[in-house]
Amino acid sequence: MKTFLIAFGTWFLTNLIGAFVLKFLGIQVSEGLVLVLNIITISFAIFVALSIRRRQLKKRKEEEELNSVAAEEDVSSEPTPPMKDVLSFELAGLYYRPKKVKERAKELMSNESVFLKKDPTNPHDPNAIRVYSYDDIHLGYVPKYLCSEILEYMDRENASIAYVDYISYGREDYPFVHLYFPIY
């Protein structure tokens, strides 16, 4: 119905403008000229209406594809099933980090790499391990209960990369970053 209304409106406006131009130029209109002008304006109206309809259908198809991809790849709410042995944990200490760090944590994507660095000068725990984003922002720490196990593995295998599993949210849109550390 929309396509018909667009075609009719285009035809009507084209005829109106054509009649005005012919009258302005002082051209006498014969039956043959009216028939030719009607064929031209109807063809133009159909072309415009179909072009608009084709654009609408293309846009709808693109939106549906984006929605289906987003539904298949929801990176912020569904945990990633581990492919090998992993140590899964929630990033510790993010609550105490500055607001810009929390905002950066919200931008993390599933399976994004984060880097682990030893923090032997930490006054609370000499086994502490800092967690950094790829752009070198200190996000927080590995939980204390896992530090000795991960440190041992880091020393033995020279591994220092963990991955974002998923992000969940608590009160006041505060992010809880869930990570995993693969053990090969």
C-alpha cells in the first residue's frame, strides 16, 4: 500500500509540476502530448516507488542480519565454554579503581586478552598479580586464592595472558569482569 501511495504521490506531483512548467512556457497541450506526458510521469512514479521500496527492503534485511548476529554472539552476558583446562575467576579490586578504569572494563569483549604481571612489592600480598588491558590500563588483580597457583604456572610455562570470559553487572551498572587463564 505504501508503494502505491508513493507512486501516486510522485505521479501527481510530476503532473502538477509538468502542467505548471508547460503553462509558464506557454506551450499548448494537445491530447497526444498529454498521453506522452502521462506515460513518462507514470513510468517515473513507478521507478521512484520501486527504488524506495527496494531501499526499505535492503535496510530491513541488513537490520535482521545484524540482530541475528547479535543474538548469536552476545559477548557481554553469556559465559564462553572453556576449550581446554582453565582457571576461571572474577577480577578482584575493580571496585576500588578510578571511574575511567571501570569505564574501560565495560568495553572489554569476550575472549579479549588481558595481561598478568607479578606485583611482588604489593603491601597486602607479595604473591599479588596485576591484570592489565592491552592498552596498559591496570584493571585490578587476580583473586588472592589463585595467585600462588597462577604464579607457579607463570614461572614454569612463561605464560602471562588471561582472557575475558564475560561481563556481568551489579548495582549502579558496576561491571564484574570474569576471566579465564588457560592451562595447557
